[in-house]
Amino acid sequence: MKFTDGYWLKRKGLTVLHPVQLRDTQAGEKTLTAYATTKPVRSRSDTLDTPLITVTVEAPMPDVLKVTLGHFLGGAPTGPNFAITVEDHDVSVGNSELTSGRLTARFRTGEQWGLDFEADGRRLTGSGWRGMGVVDTADGEHYVHEQLDLGVGEAVYGLGERFGPFVKNGQSVDIWNEDGGTSSELAYKNVPFYLTNRGYGVLVDHPGKVSFEVAGEMVSRTQFSVAGQTLSYFVVYGPTPADVLRKYTALTGRPALPPAWSFGLWLTTSFTTPYDEETVTSFVDGMAERDLPLSVFHFDTFWMREFHWCDFEWDPAIFPDPPGMLKRLHDRGLRTCLWINPYIAQRSAMFAEGLANGYLVRKANGDVWQWDRWQAGMALVDFTNPAAREWYAGKLAALVEMGVDAFKSDFGERVPTDVVWHDGSDPERMHNYYTQLYNQVVWDVLREHRGEGEAVLFARSATVGGQQFPVHWGGDNSATFESMAESLRGGLSLMSSGFGFWSHDIGGFEGRPDPAVFKRWIAFGLLSSHSRLHGNHSYRVPWLFDDESVEVLRSFTHLKYSLMPYLFEAARQAHEQGLPVMRPMIVGFPDDPAVTHLDRQYLLGGDLLVAPVFSEGGEVDYYVPAGLWTRFTTGEVVEGPRWMRETHGFDSVPLLVRPGAVLPIGNRTDRPDYDYADGVTLRLFDPAEGATTVRVGESVFTVTRDGTAVRVDRDGPELPWRVEIVGGGSADLAAGEATWVAG
């Protein structure tokens, strides 16, 4: 939202108050409050009819500061609110500054108002002249804005899953969940958090609509604004982007660790295609016959009867024996997933139940809120009502008891604001936050009935904290190279916003992909944290495209399964540290200016560089950072920093191993869930001097280099393992043995 008309003027109809002069401060035990006048005070008479802006700084955890600024502070408390972690720690409070860890907020005490954020001897950012503002409109609306400085060359990332340019500078972004596909400025997963390449991040503590103007309205500042009389935000210090993500996820919640089987290949019925158990069986048989190891089969919307979404009842005309069918799939080693959403069609039996018991969202006059978009006469479950949550969860629990392993928790963005919530929540704040309540209910059902470590979703919508309930997928993309690229941009943006796991519809959702698009997308999809074949009007089994599609899918599925010891450790890092499995290059190489705008490549874990191919002919350009990198498939060494221009067949993609990596490779390619330490091969890529520790399942390997010699020690169960020096020798080893390998 813009408030200015150029640098000096305000837009017509706006009255804006800015802090001008620090008048007084009040220090608490762990807080500091500043009182700023909106005009200079030179005499007692200047204090009359002069509004005050109140700014309070507090410290929820080390290296994190919370700032709350406001005009009238007498507003009634409203919800919902983000769940924020607060840690007891030492905070230093002075007359004009507060320090938490290495991060300091300092109010300027001179004639000119300002609030600076400093760490490790440098200024990170701050709010200066006309940065803070309290806005009144001619229509009686109220807004508060803040503007934080951007330095020369400073780039902004994040703000949720956004499909436009990866670097957000120059963009206007409204944090407001919408069902807009991947080809628009709208987003399913809006997160009012950004990080920059100067080593800090900012979270606006408002679950409703937040408007960002990133290096746009004021080209050297990031502005964010909310409706009302107060605004709160957190500043998170790194100093690296990876450190920022660690601390941000400690503040808002770390991702759960998905089960190992969920990293395998998912296949679906597609959306509006015709299907029944015979169709499902033919797909599963076809995959097995072609050595395409499937992990999960997903049933999309029409597992239920038309016009009944959701009633959570199988359509008996096409699935007459659901328990038997699920058992038959399980007996073949497959997990199963069902599509759900939080909407209740009027024809569903659940509508009458929800209406009678007050489980559906209502309007102010007491009527149930309804419309005909998506499902005829559909209503919305009121998840602020504990009884409604229990009711909805009970329906899902019955399906889990039947044999369902996971749910695709679709939608959650179409949430009205002209309603009254059971718990009195503010409708504007609930619009984005609704998805958090929805996905948590689904997650808790799976965790309770499947056990800790076995819950997994395939969710579309999210807000702050949604990363705790993985996995999220990118929504409705299209079967084109352009949409493949925009999907990656969305994923990288989401990974910059605290999410650890992400997927996308291989081949694109809308339209039938050309075989070239499908095959290129397979490589990208299998080198993502989670991999799913899904479409709208057409199936995604590879033999419907061409024979080579089958071979390409087999090759990359086998590759991913062999990488599972490495990928699952990357998943553990996401769970324990908040570092995403798919990492933007800026997260891995924050000191390399060449990676600032890279959005067509990424790191898979910390040690693999992936550059998907977005062309039929296989032409691809990508950047290799400094050091001696190794092609994973051929062992060829590529020395960076440099740009590469190559042509790849459909069976190939740029996949490079980072200098010094110790890469654990599994001994199975038929499934993603196995004992990773049994028969593991450690590939050593010119390991660094000193000790490097690698965890594989229940085993811990320590690789120690001393000059030209390398020693490998293992601590763990008695299982066979192997060491390979890439470009050198190899050795087969028994448990507990160590080896010196000459360099």
C-alpha cells in the first residue's frame, strides 16, 4: 500500500503522523520504550495538542528484537496471533539502547529521530526520517507503516511462496492468501517475513493483511504497513542467511521430520480424469512392470461423490471396497493418500451435522456463510470451535483407521471476512491464519494415529508457522517450461521464508505436457525434497508420453533413492536447524555476489548443486561457485567460479558435488525407506583438512584428513560399509574399522 506522492508529498486524503523527536525513554527489566513527538518540542506550549508515537523494544530470544510502534494504544486485544517462542536470556537495557545477544536497537538522541539496528560493529538497517508513520484516511481508516533502510546492493528474499522474480526489490506484495495459481502475483502461502543479503531478517507480527513496498515507493527502503493503530515486527540477526533461518524457525517453529517413505515417488489419479480401482491397479501394475519404484499412491477429489466434497465417504460406485483396496495397495508396499479440503458442500451429510451443531462459519445475522464457488452451497468449517475441530478430526481418524496414510490438505485460502468466528477472532486476521488451524488439525490426527515421525501432509496453503506441518506443494502450475521455472522461483521463495520441504506437480497441473517438458520436469521433480506426478485433465503415468519418459523416470527415481542417506540427513537438518532441503544459492554462498539473483538453480542439501534444464533441446546456463566441483555422474572436475553453458540429454541434468563433501550413497534403488547405514558408500570429494562428521541413520562417520592421508572412523551398528575416494581408490570395510587412504 502506497502513502506518498513522490518523495516529499502524501497522497490526497491522507493525514500522516511521523515521529520527529525523541522526548523520553522508559527502561524496564527487559524492555525499552521510547516516546517520540510528532513535531519539535522547544517549549512547554509545544507539548499541547501534540500526538506521541510510542515505540517499545523487547527481546524474545538472543539476536532477535521485537519492535511495537503505535499511536492510540487503547484498542481491545484481537486474535488470532502467531505462536512465538520466548526464551529466558540476558538482555542489556540502557537509556536509549537495548541489546539481545549481538543485536542492538539504538534510538537516536539528537534532534533527528531514528532507530538503528546494529550487530558486530556495523549498522544492519534502521528507521529514519519519515520511516515510521501513523496514517488516517479521509474515510476514517487507520494504518501504521514502517520503513527500514536498504543498503547499496542489498537484496530482499522471501515473503512466502511467490512465483515472480526471486529478488523482491521493486515489488509491491500484499500478504493475503489467495487461490491464484503459479502464474500470477497472488500466492497460496503468504508469509510476512523477509531476509536480506546483509545478514538479517524481518517478521511482521500480524497474521492478517500486510502490505510490502520493497525498494519501490521508497527505493532505498522496505516499507510494510497494516491496518489499525499499532504495528509490531521482529528483527532477526544472522549474520548469514542460514543463521537467520535457524533463528527465525526457532522463533516460529521448526519443521517436523517427515517419514522416509514420503521422500519416494508419489503417483496420483490426477484431478478430473476418470478413475476407479481398476484404473489405480493398472497404474500400479504398470509402474512395477517397468521397474518404476512407487512409494505413495494418491486419490484425488473424486474418491468422494460429486457435489459431496467433503463428506469423507468413498464413492461406492467406483470404489466398492475401500478397506480391501487399501489393504491390497499396502500389501504391495505402497502408502496411500487422500485429497481433502476444509469446505463442506451443501449436499454433504456433514453440512446438516455442522449446521445443527454450530460447526460452520456464520455471518453476523446468524446464517451459515455459503457460496457456490468450488462446491454448490459450500460452507466452511469453523476451526476456532474446539467441538468443530474434534468433529472434523473424527472423520479423518476413521479414514486413517481404514488404512489411509496421509492427506492432501488442499485449499484453505478462500476464507471470507464478512463472518463471525466462534471464538471472536478478527475476520481480517483469521483470513490468512485459517490455514494454520486447518493443517494442524489434520496433522494432529495423523500423528496421533500413525505415530510420531509418521505424519505427513501435502498442503497447499500456509502462513507463519505452517512449516511445522510438512509437506507443502506449489499449487496449480501449467505444463510449460515457463511454469516449471516459475514453480522453482516459488519454491526458492518459500525456502527463504522458513519452510524446509517443498514439492510441485511434475509435468505441470494444467494441460497435457509435451514429452520434452515432462522429461525435463522429471529430473527437477526427483531432485526436489518430495516428488509427485499429478495433473488435471490428463494422467501422468510416463508410458502415455513416450518410452524415453519411462527410462528417464526410472533413472532419476533410482538416483533419488540411492541419495536417501544424504537427503534424509538434509531433512534432519531442516527439522533440527530450520535449514531447507532445497536451498537458494544465497543461503549456501552469502559472500559470493554472483549468486544474488540466481533463481534457476539451487543446492539440494548442503553439498549438491542442481540446475534444472528448462528447454527442449537441453541448453542450460548455470553458475559454479569457487572451488573444485565434481560432476556426480561422471567424476569430471569443474573449477569455479565460472559460468557454464551446456547441452544435456533428457537423461541428464547438471548435478555437481561441492568441494570437500563427504557424500553417503545408499545401496538400494527400489525404495526410499531402508537402513541407510547398511552397505552405505562414503564418497569423499577431496575432503578438507581436519575432521568432518557425517551422520547416516544410527551411524556417525568421522573423516579425518592429515595432509595426503585420510582416516575414516565409524561409530554405530555392526554393518558393512565402503569408502570411495573420488578420483582415487576404494575400500570395503566392516563395522568399527578405520582406514587410512593415501591421497
